[in-house]
Amino acid sequence: MKKLLGFLFLIMFLFPVLVFGAGSSFAILSDVTNRSGGDGHYIRTLTLKFVADDSDGSIPDLTLNASTTSIDRPLTGWSIFQVIIDGDHAGAHDGAANAAVLTDTNAGWDVNQWVGYTVTNSSDSSTGTITANTASTVTGTLSGGTDNDWDVGDTYTIAAEPTEDSDLYIYQGGRDILAAAGVDKVDNTTENAIYCSDGSATVYPPIISDLVVTITQAATATNSAVGTIKLVLK
């Protein structure tokens, strides 16, 4: 029996199950609960990261339930409060010329909030995976561009969203709980706060089964974004 278990463990180690297609992912980064200062309700924030496949632009669906990786506890009993999709985080390098590190003095980022994301130097078409960031700097090796460094005035984007013709939906029991509010809300220009709707008014549907998050993506490009799903416990 011990030999069999050891063999099975070896098989799992050597041949891990592939969850996402090439280049695509959709995952929970954090699950945090805080008490609202205004009305005393508890607000629970699930932070999401999604990356489109670089060959066909597809983003896999994400099913949220008690067994989803990085969800701390069951979702049932909570209600959907709000969905937020961040717009482009864009700016310009104001540090030294020919720099390996991006500097934006007025950025005001949280330390290491962008680790793992892609930074794009829009001026020379280079990209790099972010390995560290401070309040005003981003570290990541650039490649694929003309200079692969940062010059004064070079513009950048971080966590650029999928293109404007992408739509976001959240299904529960086969029903789109964002209703009309979910359409065309992923648009790479602004931060969009989406509230659940019954088609005419805002509602806060209770979570009684799995939530399935879907983002359509028509562009053939690698795009990443960050968003949050906020839940309320009244």
C-alpha cells in the first residue's frame, strides 16, 4: 500500500494537472474581510487577476466556491455588492535615461503590488515581468523592443486591460447576476464599478451556489488585468 501511494505521489509530481491553456490564467490573489465604518456591515473583497492567451485572446472562466484556491472560507451567506475592474495604470518615466528601472515619481504604488504583472514600454514596444516595485519604481527586465530600457518621457502601462469589446459576466445557477450592467464594462480606459442588476434596478443577490466569472476577449494579444468582487454580509 505504501509503495502504491508513493507511486501515485510520484506520478502527480511528475505530471501535474494543467488548469489553464497556454498563456492564459484567471485566479484569486487575495480574500480579505473588513468592517465597513459607515453602517457596520462586513465587506469582503476578492482580488482577481486574469491574463488572456497570447494566441487566441481567450480568458478561462473562473468558478468561485469554497474549494477555489486562495478563497479562505465559504462564500454562501454573503451577497454580491460590487464588481470593480481597474482601468489602465499608465504614466511616463521621469527618471534617468537608459535606465533599467522604471521611475514615476508621482505613482504612489503599494510596495510590490505589481509583482508578477507585465509592464509595457509603449515608446519602444518592449515588455517585462515585474519582479519588484516601490512607491515610485518598477523593476523588470524589458525585452522585445527597440531599446529595452527606460528613457525620459517613455510611456508605460501596467496590467493593461483586455480590449474595449470585452464583456464581463458573473453567473449563478446559469443566471447572469450582473444582467445588463455587465455588458461592455471591461474597457481599458477607466475603473468601472459594476453593480448587480435585475435588468432595471440594483440588487444584492445572496450567494447560494457557485459563481462563474466569464470575460470575453476578442483581441489576439496578451492582456492582463486586475479586478475585485466585493461581497457584503448584513
